[in-house]
Amino acid sequence: MASDAPVLEHGVLSVRPGQSAAFEAALAQALPLIRAARGFRGIDVRRCHERPDTYLLLVAWDSLEDHTEGFRGSPAFEEWRALTHHFYDPMPVIEHFTPMAGGTVAG
């Protein structure tokens, strides 16, 4: 059953040492694939200061199913995987988060 709450996908991407430049180039090619997915709201990828071969991936989706069934079940995901997954060691754990009651805490 689809949920009505937006979902934030989270993953810490550990890229093989020395492969960051190649990963970033591949990711630039892969981004249009995810941006075209049904239910996609936005993406933020950040590089870690302390561990430069580590990235934080945050993707906003309309629903969990838009990511897990829609995008992951699509030919676009197969292209995404071919472009990016060979850079990871280990493979990232992807988790999904929904808003807490009361909303976002801001400074």
C-alpha cells in the first residue's frame, strides 16, 4: 500500500580509494536517469571532508514505492547501477525516512 508521506532516501556511498573523480563523472551521467523518475522530488549528493572517498546521498521521493518499485524496477535503474555501482566498496545500505509528527526541526 502506498503511503502519502514524502520519503527521504539516505545512503552513505563509500567509493574505492582513488576513484572519486571517475565516480563523480559517472554520477553526472546518471543524475538525469533518476531525475526523470516518477515521484522524484530532488537529490543532494555531498562529499565528506574527513573521508574524501565517501559521499552522502539524499533523494526525496513522493512515496517509498516510487523509489523501491518505480525507479528500482525500471530500465533507468539498470543504467544507474551500471554507471555507479562498481565504484562502491562496500555496497551502500540504503534506508528511507519519513517526516516526524511536528515537522522539521530548524535552527
